[in-house]
Amino acid sequence: MQAMQEAIRKAKALIEAMPYIRAFRDKIVVVKLGGAAMEDPATMGCVLDDVVFLEAVGVKPIVVHGGGPAISREMKRRKIEPKFVLGQRVTDEATMEIVREVLANRINAEILRTLEDLGGHGAPFADPDRGALRARRRIVRREKPDGSVEEFDMGLVGDMESIDADMFRQTLASRAVPVVAPIARGPDGEALNVNADIAASFVAGELRAEKAVFLTDTHGIRTDPEDPDSHASTLTLTHIDDLVRTGVISGGMLPKVDACRAALAKGVRKAHIIDGRLQHALLLEIFTDEGVGTQIVQ
């Protein structure tokens, strides 16, 4: 009897998901991997299982990943000290070598292998020479007391300028999942290190994705920083502005919120912040009435 009840529960879940599956068929969903999803193999496997499911029911997922902690560990192992300018990390030639080794040769390749093991198929977007992502070098400016402006070259750090949208669309049409490492081609053909949240937001905007989903280690955005159960299911940009102004949204959540805001500004319909540690959080957020994180809308 218990087995029958469990089977009925699963059938009801599928029925609940059906309208969403119909609504999102052939729509692009950009998934930014972060937090525990990048560090714990079991969590990564569960998230990618969801990605394979999305593709199987006709959604067009794109995976964008970072790898900051892994890069930092490799720099420490090689005894390379990080350099910062006005709080931002500089990427020199030695650091860029590590970025490419870790992001493209390790993390990107591991995600592709896992997708294959789960019955899916991925396509690497990790070689900047292909030009899938294009960026300009970042210049940081600071106004001095006398009113003049001081400029700082951040080395091989990039700000997104464009993508090869046709390359993405052709890959999606072949029913492969683009797996994107945030390494872009610079104006002189050099490889540039791009923030992964920014890259995910930009790709989603350029392709007019239905959704941009950012995986973190928190259950969405809290309306009370002291209450872990106070996360909001839906917030508008006006709500976001209020929460930022009052300091409710702060620290590490700010870059995520900025990425969501940028995606919406470029035409993405909804942006989501969810806890990647929760089993099947991606499917629960997209295919259930309640969701499990915070969705941000215009």
C-alpha cells in the first residue's frame, strides 16, 4: 500500500509539472552553477541530473560555471600570491594560465563527463579562441581628491561585450547542452577572465532566455537577515531596490542580485536565486507552483 501511495504521489507531481513543461518547451534556461554545486560532486551530479531532465522534456538549458575556490587553491599550491586593485583581483599571465587549466581542462571537462554519464550530451564552450564569448579589458577608475581620474589596468580581466549567438543556437538545436567556462576572447585575441555571474547574465540576455537561474548556498533572498526561513518567493525590482537600500540584501548576495537585474534589463523574463544543495532544486523551482527559491521579475 505504501508503494502504491508513493507511485500516486509521483504521478501527481508529473501532472503538476505538465503545464510548466508545455510552457517552457523550446525556451532557453541559463543555469549558473555556484556554491556547493561546484564543490560537492554529489550535489553537482544532482543538479546536472536536473539539467538532463530539462533537455529531455524539450527545454533548452545552458550551463555556466565558475571555479573561484578551485582557482584559489591552485594558486596557493603554486605559491602565487593574488593581487588586488581597489578590492578587485588582478589577473596576470601566471594567474590566467591557472584559470584556463582549472576552468577549461578540469571543471568544464568534468561537467561534460557527468552529463554523458547521466544520459545527456554537452558541448564545451571553454576555448576563448572560438569566440563564443567576447570581452574588453577591464579598466578601473578612481577619482582623486583633486578631481582628476586615476586608471588601473586589471590585467587579463574582461567585461562582456558580445557572444556568438549563432554558435549557441546551433548547439541547442543539436540537442546538446552548452557548458560555458567564463573565459572570453579579448580585442587582440587574448584570453580574458570574466566573472561567471556576469557571463551567465549576459548570455541569458543576449539569447533572450526565459529564465536565468543562479545556484547559491542559501534558500533565495531573505527578507529578514536573521531568519533563515524568511526567504521571499517572488520579488520585483522595486522590492529589490528597497531591500538593498535598507541593507537587508548585502555582502555576497549583492553580486547575484546585480546579475539578476542585468538579465532582466536585457529581456530575460525571470531570474531565480535558489539553493543548489537542495535535491532537485532546479526542477522544483521551474516545474512546481510554490518553487523553492526567490524569483525576481520586472
